[in-house]
Amino acid sequence: MSALGVKAQSRKNVANFSLFQQYFNPALTGYEGSLLKTFFRDQWTGFEDSPRTLFISGELDLRQLQAYKNNLASGADAAYQPGGSGSHALGFSFLLDQFGPLQQHQLAVSYGTGVRLSEKLSLRLGGAFSYEVSKMNTWKMTLDEANDPEYTGFMLDDNRSRKLDGNMGVALSAADYYIGYALQDIGQGQVLSGNELLKDLYPRQQVVQAGYRRGLTDQFGLVFNGIYRYDKKVKATIEGQLKAVVNNTFWAGMGYRRDQAFSFLGGVQLEPLRLGYAREMTSGKAKGINGSTNEVMLTYQLVPLKIEKLTKKLSIW
């Protein structure tokens, strides 16, 4: 007698997680101001139908937009710190994920607000609703017996699932550090219609994020970010990364996802654009997979920010 345990990936990983805080915690919507963000992730390159993810999002800090409008009207050029006290932010995101025969489309809207606790520290709260459509492409599936009656009904079915769910989060934030806690898929996919094949794919997930950045000199600084994710099916995933920033323009660093991958990151900030690249190499329990992962990200500042080059203050997470 023998017993085997097999676990497939169902959790979506992002190497540049520190630059897409809104996706993991709606309380951090608008924390960096009003932006458009996107990334494309090609995981395990060289494998047929390997995981591929496209993500597009937008964030609007309403107070920042109003301040910018007032400055244009008055001719002033006053500084504004995004994500501060009294801010209200709206966000949206679209995610397309393909993995083997499974294809998922997710649309989400989020809201975040901040309340000042002290001169430098703010408490942020946020929530989001998401609508997801998942489809199993049966023509991509390989069966042991093509005419197996157990699969006949499944192969002829529409095989679409539609899910409505919610996320919520809380965070403590300042200009140079943040820590947040969030719950994703609070309803665990219970508001589901269509084929019930994927009904167990959405366990409630807990997410803890933290980041700290410090300028050591006018030209050099360090940024640390970490994330912990847990649900009852995939259990825990913990990841950390350390980046060096030069002249508040270029960054390079590396990260580690426990038992899964090492990542190497780099990018450049040229206002209003920010372009980054990450490459992952499998390790630990995933070492048997020889394919590496490429991830490209791009952000665009909708409201101009004064990014000073010779300063200890960093604007990169």
C-alpha cells in the first residue's frame, strides 16, 4: 500500500507585490497617489499552457486630485503627500489568469480612506467587491479514456463559474513605512452560479503586508517589503525582498519566496513612468520545475509628483 499527496498551484504570486499593494489590501488604495498600474507575468516559461497573468489597475486619490486642481487654478505649486489623513481613494482592477485549461477573469472595485492618528501616522481602512468568471476549456484536457461516461456530461457542459465576493483591510501607514492586514474572498465563493466544479477554489485568505524604506545618503537608500498569505488549503506563503535605490531613480534587489523561488528585481523611475522587471528562479519544493518566470510591470502617475533626486526621501517601494 502507498499514499501520495499532490498539490497544484492555485495561489497567484506576484514578484513585484510591493508595487501592487491595492491588489492584496484595499486599505492601501491610493497610498501612493493617483496611478495606473499593470504587470504581465509569464511563469515557468517553456511549459505548455504555463501560468500567465495580466493585471491592470487604476487608483484615484480624490484629495490629491482636488489639491492639484486648486494648485492649477491658483498657480501655486504646493507639495502634497498621497495617502495621508482625510484622504479618500477609489480603485479598480482587472485580472486575467490562464493556467492549463483554466481561465479566470476578475473585475474588482475598491475604496480606501485614512484617518490621522498622529503627525506622521495614519490609520487606513478599505473594502473591495470582486466579480470573477472562470471557465474550464475542456478541449485542452487530456483524458485517459476519451469516451469515459463519467466525463461525458462535464465535457459537453458550459463549465463556467461566476463568483461575487468581497475583500476588506486595515493598515497603519506613514511616509516611510506601512503594515497592513486584509481578508480576501470573505464569502469563500459561496455567492456562486454556473458549474460548481470550482466551488472549493476560493478559501478565505489572510494577508499581512509590511514595508520600510530609508535613505542612507542623498544618493542611496534601502527598501524592505514582506508579505505573508495563509488559507486552509494552500497553507502559508511568506515572501520578502530587499532593494537598493540609487538617486531615487534606479532600483535593484532580490527576494525570496519560501520553498518556491528566488527573485531578482530591477527598474527605473522616470516621472511620470515607472518601469520594472523581475526574474524568478525556482527553489525548494518547486526546484523540480526547470522553467524560470519573467514579470514586467509599468506604472503611470496621473497627477505629477515632485520626485527629488538629491534627497534622503524615497518615493519607491
